[in-house]
Amino acid sequence: MEVIKLSYPENDCYLKYIIQKQEKGIAVDCGSVVLKKGQKLDFKTLDSHEISYLISGKLKVFTKDGNEKIMNAGDLIYLNKDEIRKTETLEKSEILFFLFKED
């Protein structure tokens, strides 16, 4: 068991990995992200399934297939590794994310 204090990126980085574990063929990463108001992340996919929790702020998340969702503080989102997505930051936002993939 590990207890780790939640921390955020520093020095103009937007992402910080907090926990990275690999056990029994499953890789799990947990980290935090801070996005500035107006910041946009272009369309991308990941090689992992993602669950993210919006701690504070407001985001608009788009998928390439035309789906669009507004996330408010306290919301969770699940994104399949094959979903192509982009993000627009509507208010300064702090995010806690979890990535899961099979090796």
C-alpha cells in the first residue's frame, strides 16, 4: 500500500505523473494536469484507456466522431484508447487522470 499526496505540475509543465505501476500485465499511470483558460489540446489518441476527474475548472471535450461534452468541476470522463479527442479549456482547470493499458 502507498499513500501519496496529490501534487501538480511545476515550471510551466502542464502534466505530472504521480504514480506509475506495472503489475500482472497491466500498466496504470496516475497524474495531474493544469490547463490555463483558453488552452487547447489538439486531436490525439492514447495507447491507454483514460478516466479523468475534473477537480476544478471547466472543459469542453470533443471526439473526432462529433461527440461534444462540457465538463464541470466534480465530473468524471471515460475515454476509450481508440477515441480521437481534443480539449478546449473554458476556465483554468486542474485534472486528476488515470491511464490503464494491457502489456
